[in-house]
Amino acid sequence: MTLLVTVFAAIISTVLWYKNAPDDKMKFSALCWMYWGASLMWLVDAIFEFAELKAEYFSPAPADMLNDLFLGLSAVALGLVIWLVILLVRDPKGVVKAALTKKKN
């Protein structure tokens, strides 16, 4: 389930990156790299787990599936938090700088 969640997040972020590819002001490329890296990590984990469990790998307990879903969603949420920090630090549209330098009347 973690693999499935992160692959969907990687595909969505890749589509967003490709749509805005020439200038990438919103740094979707960083989001793509994070999610594809997480997907690769979960793929390796699935391969090793399948090598250990064989046919049992395809019939997980509902509690295990729910835990894996929460773990996948947590990984996606952490990726979004890191992406937001990158956006705030780089400030591609100058919004943070304008808010910090705004003078009150």
C-alpha cells in the first residue's frame, strides 16, 4: 500500500512538473525527486518482503494494509512539508519577501 500511495503521488507530481517544465518556478522537480525516491525505496522493500513471504505477500491482514496506508500517506505529507519549506526559502514569486518588507501606515 505504501508503494501504491507514493507511486500515485510521484505520477501526479511528475504531471505537474511536466506541465510547468520550462521554468519550474514552483519547484515541482524537487517534489518529483522525493516521491520517485520514496517509490523506489518502497519497491525495494516490496521485493525483499516478497522474497521472504512468497505467496503470503499477496494476502496481507487488513490491519497491516491500514498501517501501510497511513505510512504511505505520512510519507506523502512529509514530502509536501519539505516542498513547502523549499518554496518558502526560495520564494519564487517574492511573496515572503514582500510580506516581510511591507511597511505599515
